Amino acid sequence: MNTMLHLGLGSFHRAHQAVYLHELIKRGDASWTLAGGNTRPDMADTIAALAAQGGAYTLETISPAGEHRYERITAIRQVIPYTPDLAGLIAVGASAATRIVSFTVTEAGYYLDAKNRLDPASFPDLAADIERARQGRPGGTIYAALTAILRARMRSGAGKLTLLNCDNLRHNGDRSRSGLLQFVELIGDTALREWIEANTTSPNAMVDRITPRPTPDVRERVKAATGVDDPAALMGESFIQWVIEDRFAAGRPAWEKVGVEMVASVDPYEEAKIRLLNATHSCIAWAGTLAGFLYIHEGTHDAEIRKLAFDYVTDDTIPCLLPSPIDLAAYRDTVLDRFGNPAIRDTNQRVAMDGYSKIPGFIAPTIRERLAKNQPVASVAMLPALFLAYLQRWHRGAIPYTYQDQAMDPAAAHAICEAADPVAAFAADKVLYGPLAGDARWVAALRTASARVADFVARRGA
């Protein structure tokens, strides 16, 4: 039996990667199993519920047409309880039976700047984990956890391993591998660096399934439909996609039998997802919050907000991605249909978070590429302009929920909002725009877009 160890037993993993392995097992291929746990002491109630249920849980999926389906997912066979020394995770990761270590991390959780460099000076938790790792102790950041696991694996002689990202970071395998090797370099472990380079691979991958944070009504619907009272129940949309570069160091499940796309390069799929889906999602969340909506589907069904998202994709983004193996116009329309699913009840709060990672990752590339060809950026400029208006409302304490942003320096963000010319200050932010920061063409485009957003807020603002 081969094991895939997953770090981060959150909703997305349980509605996505675990489902694919579950489907494979249902087809009679039980050669792989999942183990998982968290590197930080979060989600304690969910982890305890999963442990009590032997790793099993109920997944509710809902289509845009309102079709509800329920399935008991049983691919996770070992739930590893959190301990500060990560002993359980390290033991499984160092086992010869474990061939893949996968992980789901937010963009900001990789601590990489625009040039893919680790920046410990800006992140106290990363700096603290570097010091712990120098002393041979584990930590909660992804790099510290992987370092502890890989050190133990190297010592045990357990053999080669694939490190598999299951998240939205662009070029996630390449970039996380760079971050990990930088971390190992910073702690001065030359032997480990050489071992990682010789014994591991890090395929890039693209994942997609909208999975809101579970609410109590999910548990109630699951109980009503199945008779099972499941505190670990969760809900996701019916759509699901996984595209992976087929570069595995020690074998992999036969995922292609259950719909996973195994490819030589994930780039065109990744770019389409990040720019057409992720950026559009943020657009609707920021605009929807400004208009007083709580949920993504409300903004998606609002004609004015939907047009902002549609124009961003059609006018400026699709031209950047052509030619493509994907029908981008059809993909755009599918994305908007998915976002309009009222049953998902995905919150603007969840999607609006981490703007300081999402603008440089999802939106700025389109701006740069359009300006490099002296093409207009009026439609894409609306997204940062919406975020600036959103940020100004956050600055005034007027966002109706807690805004979370790991990459944001709150003092710098407040300073932008307090500047004599907030648009110019925002356009000059190097964290958001890198080499584009302060470009006169960008400042002018953002100024025009901000005027449009101000009109939108005056008419629609809540």
C-alpha cells in the first residue's frame, strides 16, 4: 500500500484531492491511501471529528441547476492529530510507504516576493521557523514542516518523494521548490539541500473546485438527506478539475482513470484558471462588498458587476492568453455560471481576502502584458480600482467583516489611503505592481478606473 501524506486537512483538500482518490478506490484500485494532518493547531474540532469517524466524511455537491448529491468520502485512512513537534506527520512522511507529500497553502503562505525570494524580515513567523530549523526543531510554516519531514526521510533512507502542491500559487511546484531550497539554505543544511535536489520532484499543478467554508446548515442538510449526523460534513460545487505535470519521483495513483488531466505543461490551464477564474472571483467579491452584498452569487447576478467581470476577461485577458488549447470564451461563461450558483453561498469575505497576493499574482500580469504592447488596460484596471475602494473602506473601519491579508503591511495600506493622492500612492506600490509601479500609463489608467468605481459606489454603495 502506497501513502500520500497531505498537509492541511481543510475543506478544499477534502472536496478535491481526497475525492479523486476516493473515486479511484471505488473503481477497485486500492493501491494508494491518504494520510493527513495540519502543521498548525487550527481546525481542532474538524480534525477531532474526522479522527472519530476514521477519516470518513460526507460531501454535498450542488450544481448550478440546483441538483444536490451526497457521498461518503473514505479515502483518508489516517488522521494525524496536531502536536507542536509534528511527530505524527514526520513519522508518516519518513516512511518508505509514503511516496507523495502534498499540501494546500494560501498564496501568502509561501512568503515569496515578486522575484520569488523568501523575505524573513517581513514575516516574523517565517523568521522564527528559520531559527527553529537551525536548532533542529519543526515549525508551522510549510517550509519548516517540509524541512522536518525531509530531514527525517533523508536519515531513514526511505527513498525518493514527490512534493505536490494543491493550491492557487502560479507555477506552484517550481516556486514552492525554490522557496523550500532557499529556506534550507538559510538554515545552513547543505546535506539536506543536496538530498532534496537528488531525491524529490515538484510538479506544477492546477486545481479547481469552489469549496466554501462549511456552515451549520450543511451538516443539517446532510443529516436530513442521509440520516448521518456528520460534524465534518462539507459542501462544494459539482464542477471539479485537476491538471498535473506528470513528473513524479516515486510513482503516483492512476488519476487519469478518474478524470485528472496528466500533462507535460500545466501553464495554459493554470493561466486560464488564475486570470479568468481567480481574478474574476476577486473582482466580484470586491465589487459585491462595495455594493452591500454578502455572497458571490448575488454580485454575479447583478448586471453591472457581472459586466465588470465579463469585460475584464473579454477585453483584456483573453487576448493575452491566445493561442490556447482551451476555449477561453466558453471557459469564461462556465466560470460565471459557477459563480452564480446560489446554493454555494460562497461569501465575499472568503474570496476578497489576500488582495496583496492576488493583485500581483492574478491581475498585474495582464496589465503588464497589455501595456508592453501599448494596448489599453481600461477593463483590467477596474479590478485594482475596486480593491483600492475596498481598501479605503477597510481603512475607515467600514467593511462589514474582518478582512484577512497575510501579505499586506497594514501600516503601508493605511498610508496609501491617507495619502494626498491615494490613486498615485496605490499605483506606485511595488508590492502590488513590481516594475510597473509608478508607470505613468498605469497611473492614468488607474485614475480613470477609480473615477468609474467612485461613480459605482456613489450609486450602489452600501
